[in-house]
Amino acid sequence: MLQEPNDESFKVREEGSKPNSSAGRYKTLFEQINAAAFLTTLDGKILEANIKSCELLKYDWDELMDLNLRDFFPYTTDWPQLVEEISSKGGLNFETENIRKDGSYVPVEISISLFKMEENPVMLALIRDVTERKKIEKRLRESEQKYRGLFECTTDGVIVLDARGEILDVNKKTLELLGLEEKDVIDNNLLSMGILTSESLSIVTKQFEQLLSDRIVRTIKTKMKNKNGNFLNVELSSFFLLRKDNEIDNFVLIIRDASDKMQVEKKLVEEKEMLHDLMGNVPGQIYFKDRDNRFVMVNKAKAEQFCIMPRDMVGKTDFDFLPEDQARDIFNEDEELMKTGDSIKNKIKKLANDDGIDQWFCITKVPRFDAEGNVIGIMGVFQETVEVDEPE
């Protein structure tokens, strides 16, 4: 049995005993263990402890020798049950907390082995401080929670794949888009599930190849199929998850529902076509100006006033086409409208063209606003009208 440091068996080494002395050899091994080590009776009475035990629990060695192993365990520990389990299994590995001399708690990993010494059962308890490991595990859990929160809350579908296309993870949005359940997706191969059309399959494969060659992958519009075989308008993009050493870990496919977007784009195209038809067929002059009074769009009738094409007026002002005094009047009027937000409707006014010929126009002008209500320009409609008698 290992003895206390002042026991004769250990004094022999100090007096020059042979290096292979059994007591000296095992005492050295006991002290060199990279953990707090206790040799105790079955009921926990401490028979021996190493220096690391003092370092871990903040006791002097003499103080430790007057304590019981269970003195370091939380008060809620069922010690009889623990000893019974150790006895029945011949040993036990578990994690708990130990109480230090100052009352603080330290997370530990404990390995207890049961054996006989001089026909008496004894326990060898090795206790390791796992504070740093617990901190790392906590950070990992927090990181995982953040990742999972972002993963599940994003409005895009996200599928995580391995190099063979096997689905490792999928978020709720993906399942909603495809009308599937998680059990229908996890561990299945994306390329053979039937949710990709021939076109989208080609896109995913190409994006995978582009990422492998360090190329930037652009988002591409295509179609996928849901559980019922209905086609979905989607936008697909991809990226790699990398390990710390920049090695490729997983392939991530982003699926964005483009149905609403495509409907909006279709509506914008239709509205643009209607505006084009309107601008091209209304006999009156129509124009749009920006905040600096520059033309951003004019119709054919407006451009014909100056015998040019509509595109030739874009970016220019009335000063490029009208006499100085007329251009100045229009400029001042437009500035006032944009400043006040007021409008002019059906105002009759005489203007001279480049040939000096007077023309009468019915004029309507309204400011243009953005979504936040800020003035961004002005729109005008000049409709030529009959000659009006001027007041004497």
C-alpha cells in the first residue's frame, strides 16, 4: 500500500535505495500522473494524494489527508449509490464538479478504478480539470445555436450536401417550398430525388464544378419540382463551407422562391410596354425630368418639336432647345413646383418654337415622388390647342 511521505518505505529512496525499489517506483509514477490522484478506501478515506491534487483543490497536502473523497463532491451526490456502482462495475468514469477549499466549484472528469491492496479493496481516483474543455464546448453550443437560428429563420431554402450530393441538413423553408418532410430528405441524394429538372440539375452540377475551380458562382433562375410534381420558379446559388485549414467541407445550395419576384417582373414588363405604347401614340408632348430639370424620358411628339429623336433629349434641359427667356421661365416654374409639391393642370400658355412661330399649349405638370415621399423630378404634358385671344 502507498504510504504517507514520512513513512519509512519512502525514506528508503531518500537514503539512496535502488531505483527499482517497488515503493519508490510506484510513488514516482503516482506523482507523475497528469491528474489529481487519490488512493482511498472503499468508503472514500484518503490514503494517498499527489501534488496535483493540492493544486486542483487548493488544499495543503496535510489538509487533504484529513479529508474524505466525498468531501469534494456536491452535497447532492448520492455517495452510497456511487460506491455501489463502482463496486458492481469495478470502476467508473463520469463528469461532475468538485468543491475547492475556498468553496468554488471546478468541473472535473473522474476515473475511478477498484482493486485490492493487501486483500483490502481500495479505489484509485484520477480527477482532471475540464474547465477549458467546458468553455470550448459552451462556445461551440452557442455557435451552433446561432447557426441553427440563422439556418432556420432565413427566408431562403438551404440544403447542406456532402461531396457525393447526399443531403446532410436542410432548413424548414426548403421543406415548405418542396412540400416535403425532413425524413424524406436527410441522407437522400439531391441529384436523384426528382426535385430537380434537367435544367436545374445541370445548373447545380455546373455550380459545383465552378466552385471547385475557385470561380464565382452567380445566381441563376430556373425551375424545380415539389412533392406533387408542380414546377416552382426558383433562383439557385451555391457556396462551400470550409474547415479551419481552408479545406472544402460541405456544399451548400441556396434556393430562393422566385415566384412572386417573377410575377412582379412580369408586371413591370407589362407596365413598361403600356407606357411605351402610351408615349408613342398620344399626340401631345409628354416628358419626365429629374430633380435637376434634365429630361430622363420624352415621347416622340416632344422630340419632333425640335426635329430630333427622343433619345437625343435625354440628359439635356430646356436651355438646350428653347430661347433663353422661355427656358428660364419653365425652369423657374418647375423648380417652384418641385419645392412646394404643387401641380399645374390645364394651364393655357403661348410658346415660340425655333422658327419664332407662336404656339398655344394646354399644360399639365405634376411633381414626381419616390416611395419615401421625396420629390425626384417632374412630369409634364403639353397638348397643342387652338389659338387663344390674348387680353388687351
